Amino acid sequence: DTGVSQDPRHKITKRGQNVTFRCDPISEHNRLYWYRQTLGQGPEFLTYFQNEAQLEKSRLLSDRFSAERPKGSFSTLEIQRTEQGDSAMYLCASSFYSKSSSNEQYFGPGTRLTVT
Amino acid sequence: LAKTTQPISMDSYEGQEVNITCSHNNIATNDYITWYQQFPSQGPRFIIQGYKTKVTNEVASLFIPADRKSSTLSLPRVSLSDTAVYYCLAGGNTNAGKSTFGDGTTLTVKP
């Protein structure tokens, strides 16, 4: 397994357009997370899944954002009607969660979104 | 989730040992302390995690005093490639989805 992968790595879009990002986690990991990171700041939590269930969404996540993990494997993050303020790096991470595990998260390389 | 406080930046020279301290005064009983490293344009990378006392792996050591209100990441003999942002997180397994990274410590290693 080569780790967490994200596609695309870069996306430039015009304001008002919809965009979709994909994340493929490490295969045996049951948890998948989405974060957003802007320049000079740490990653901000957006949402996470355990298997196919979306367990939590940050209040930062407006109604224009939606995430899915339909079969408990890969996940997609869609942003509708993009705004310039959505420009950021979108990071995906996965982990193997159990009560006795350290639950360390493994991050992908990120998708850099630029909204013009 | 416990709030963490770290220095904004640190400078060091190649070959020196670097210690980055993180305070987490409101740490809960079931919270772990985890450190991540991030290079520009890459996702964070897990370095080390601990609950109490000392943990050591092939890249770092983590020192946690008995009261657990702070922790220190120790990087032995740093090289230029250790220049990165280092994040300290304090959280429990059940709060894994709420990982709050803060702004981290930018470590610059000079030749």
C-alpha cells in the first residue's frame, strides 16, 4: 500500500463552479478525515467518517460542502458554487480506529484549490 | 479537546538537539499527546505519540511530566531537512475526529 492518495493535486476553478475531490485512504483504515488548510495556518478539521458513516461535521462546513464515503473506502468532497474564500489546501487523512490503538492519522498530499 | 500552546518559531543549527515544548494545561484523563511534522505543500506526517513519561522512536523522543500539562518533543542532531512546521495535539481516541492543530512551531535549521 502506498499511503493516502488524493486527486487532483491542483484545481483551478472560477467562482460559482462546482468542484469534487477524491481521497483514497490506506486500505485497512476504517476512519477517514477531511481538513482544510490555508497559508500559515494549521489544518482545520472539516468532517470525518468511520467506515461509511459520517460521524461529525465541523460548523465551519457550510451547506455548500458535502462529503461522502459510499462503500467505506474512498471518499469525495464536493464544493458547490465555489467562492474565493474556498481557496485552500484540502487534506485527507485516514486511521485505524480501535479503543486500544493510537489512532494516528496518515495524511495525503492534499488538493490545492484556487478559486479565481 | 485540550488547547495547546507552542512557540511560533525556533532556530537551530545542524547537529544540535532541538526541544520543542507544548503546553496543554486542560488535558483530559484519556487524552494522548501527538506530534506531527509538515513540510511545505505536503500533508502532516505523524512523528510520535505518548500518554505519559517518555516515548522514543527512530526519529524523536517525547517527554511528558507526571502532571501531563506539558510535553517536549526532542529531535536529536537535527539536519537541514528537519526544517518544517511541528504541531502538537492533545486529544483522546474518541475525539480523533476533532483534531485541532493550532498554528504549530516553525523550526528552521541553519548550516
